[in-house]
Amino acid sequence: MPASASPGPPVEVRGLTKSFGSVRAVDGLDMVVRSGAVTGFLGPNGAGKTTTFRMLLGLAAADSGTALIEGLRYAELARPTTVVGASLDSAGFHPGRTARDHLRVQAPFAGVDNRRCDEVLAQVGLTEAAERRVGGFSTGMRQRLGLATALLGDPRVLVLDEPANGLDPEGIVWLRGFLRHLAHERGRTVLVSSHVLGEVQASVDDVVVIARGRLVHESSLEDLVALADPRVRVVTPDLAGFASMARRSGWSAEEDPTTGSLVVTGASPTEVGAAAYRERLEIHGLAEEGGSLEAVFLRLTADPHEVAP
Amino acid sequence: MKPDQGLALVPALRSELRKVLSTRMWWLLAVVLLAYLAFLGAVMGFSLTTDPESMTGGLGTVTELDGRTVAETVYTLAVSLGYVFPLVIGALSMTAEYRHKTITPVVLAEPRRGVVLGAKLLVGALLGAVYGVVGTAGAVLGGLPFLLTKGDGAYLGDRAVLTDLAFSVLALAIWCVIGVGLGTLLTNQIASVVVILAFTQFVEPVLRLGLVAIDALAGVQKFLPGAAAEALAGSSLYSSTGMLGLLDRGWGAVVLLAYAAGFALLGRYLTLRRDIS
């Protein structure tokens, strides 16, 4: 591609549709991913995330619509692994091949040498396991090797399907930091799917939420957070006094029996603290809770045709 | 093939070669093939150099063969009885990608699926030639002691025999290419191997002997792939023992290559164009 040509957005999906039999897996999906940011591609299981990725990556043919990477269909990309790196759950490894050999098999397509294979193994923390056969790898190690494969051609765009699956808590923390580093310090565009909002909450800049193959929400993470009712956890010896104060203020309050604390919904910590001060209620702890984002996620992805429980 | 696809084959070929060299399967099968053909070569070398009168059972009805025919028959045993090895190896090169789901990274790296298949066919030919050399060498090594001690000699300096050896290698190389096409058409590894074993060990031998018994169809058996490969190698356990006729060498090559092209094209346009899950 000539340097003067301005490529399209890293990822652009327009009217993308695909059916399996009578089921519309992806149904007229539109989305645009911002360059140099981490975008969370969220939706419950079966929402069409993987199918969207498969069409974007040329593994599956769309019934209609387009899915473009830097303005081109995947099949039109020259040396695709140097433009977009992908890690998919459905991608496997030959169990008899070592981690290093798995990368060496992919290396000629990216035009990279053995040194680069070792480099990406180091980046994902698999240096020690480089000469081990993949058959003995844990799920988390396979995830890391999948990520190393995606990074091999030093692509500008990363498409990662549920990369946190199978990672231990330490691995998840590492992944968050790594994705943010790639986007914010190395200028890469990262599109990462998940069915658990909490998993990506700490690492994404933007969110795209889909349900039943359709776009239901597209915004920055802050705008999504703004949709959530604020929740405040209060530790107090006077549960009854606090509950009645919350009710009088128009907030809902619920006792959390496991910790003996009170969860107040509908107010910010500042409001709760100020009200407690006015009414001379004793506070031992006051903390904002992010958990209500899950409620927004559930609300956004709920099936409108299904009767709420 | 478009002109730019020629160059595109280079990384795909390098990748395929690395796949072969990075797993143990290929070496193990080569050792088994060598041992198997050495055993068959020894058995046939012994049988064909032993006076039929002194044998109970076996090829008792066979007319006495001259020394060169015995050498040709023994040395091309890999084509008559060992071709299942390169055929399976060829099929595995594609079915293993589907079995271990490595087909996904492969087509992510090279979305032109025709290029992926083209590289596999070429590496299949190369690998098949290696198996051809191993299998042919096994038959020669196994048969040699008996031909030298009990028969009329090794005939390894004989031009016609050496030609047969070379074409035996070529026939086995093409078998491997056929395997690649078959594995592409039938991507399920178990199904692919079962079909290969059933066809080579049962269906084709029965068909070849059965069709000869029906006058109107007697010529058809020559066009079966196993018979065409034997024609290409120039000799056959069946033909030298007078049981079945073969095409001449050139037509054998044409028929065998037609099978290779047919399976590859069917695989490319029936299976390989589908969505990859």
C-alpha cells in the first residue's frame, strides 16, 4: 500500500449478517473501532462475537455486509499477519510440536526469523517453555502461545477472542497491563472480546456491546459507567439507622449478610457521607462499588421479548 | 494460478517443510515403512527364488520367473504393497490441520487457500519421494540376500531394473500427492484413514481380481489407481505372476496423475472453500 493512502479505521463493520440455518448469528451489525485504543467487544455467550471475528478474519463468509481491516477485506491484505494479529479460541496447536516450532511454522508468512519467535515468547512469558511440546501445556499457556502467535508479525491491529479464558488471576492482571501497554505506549489497536464485563473493565477504553447478533451499545467505558446506578458500600454499627436514612433520601439499601455491611444504591459516596454526617450516623467504612456495571450489561443485553423474572 | 501466487508459495512451502520437520510422526512412519518393506522383500525374495515344487501353498501355481522379473517384482513391492504409507502421510498433512485446529492459523497467515493447498501438494510430492526412496530401499535390502544366494543375482546393474527403481520412487511420490488431495476432500482424519485402509487393503484388490473375471469389464481394473501406479513402476506382483495386465508406463503415469489432480480439485472446491470453525 502506498504511504499516501490513508487506510480506513482499524476495524469497520457495516451491516454484517450471517445465519446458521434459521438462526441469525450476526444480524446487521455495525461497529467502528478506534485506533490506538483497547476496545472491549462484549456480549453474552452466543451473542455472535466469535462469528463476527471469523468473518472479519476471512475464516467464514458473510451472508451480507462488510467487515474491513484498515479499509480492506482480510483476503485483500498483503501479508495479513503483519497487519492484524488474531488469537481465537478455535485455533489449535499440534500437540507434538514445541512452542517455538509452532511459531517457526507461522514465521515465514510474517517474514520474521527465529529471533523474533523467541522475542514474542519472552513477551508472553513462555521463554522457559519454548522447547516443550504444546501437548503438555495448560489452558493458560496455550492462551499465551496464541497471543504470541498474534504478535509474531508485529501487527498494527490485534483481534483477541476471549484471551482471558483459562488464565489464572495473576495472568489476567498481566494481560490487562499488556494490552494497555500495547495500545497506549505502542500505538496498537486492540479489539478484545469477552462475555464477562468485569474481566475487561480494568483494561478497555471503549466498549462495543452486542446481543443476539446486534449492536446494543457503543461508547467509551466512562459513558458506559455513567449508565450505572452508583453503589456505595457502608460499614457501620448502626445498620437500622442507616437503612432508614437511605429510605428517607430515596435510595435503596440492602444488607449484605456475608460481610454485615450495607449496600446503598442510587447515591455517590459523597452524598452518603454528607447525609451520614448530618444525621450523626457512625461510619467505619465507605467505598464506591463498580459491580453495578454488571447490572447495566445485563440490562443492555437482556432479550426484550423475554419476560423479566 | 495467478502469477503472484507463484511467489506466494515460497513462505507457504517453508512453513510446510517446517511442519514436517518439527513432528516425530514422519520419522516413525519412515522407520516402520523401511522395516515393513524389508520384511516383504525378504518374504517375496525367498518365495520367488524357491522351487515351487518344494513349497506348500503360497504361489504354487506360478510359472517359473526369470531372474530379472524376480528382481523387478521384489524391488517394486513398495508400489504393490507399501503405497498405503505415502498415501496416509499425504492425507495426514491436511487432516491433522483440521484435527488439531491448526488450519485456523494457517489460513489466517495465508488466506488464499489455493496457495495453502498448492504448497501442501508440492511438499507432499517431496515427502512422497523420500518415502519412495525409503520403501524401495527396504524392498531391495530385504530381497537382496535371497536373490544373491538362491536366485539369479541382484540385477542392480541392469538398466531396466534401475529404471523400475526410479519409477517406483516416482509412483510413491504421486501416491503421497493423491493423499494430500484425499485428505483435503475428506478432512476428518479418522474417516480419511479408514477410507484409505478399506480401499487399498480390501476394495481395490477385490475389484482388480473380480473385474478380470467379467469379460466386459476386464480392462477396467487397469485404470484403478493401484494398477496405474504399478504400471508406472513397470512391474507388479500381480502382473509378473501372470494374474493381471497393466497399462504401459506412460499411460500409468497419466492415470495416476489424473487421480492426484482430481482429488486435489475436488478437495479445493468442495471442502477447502467452506467456512473454518
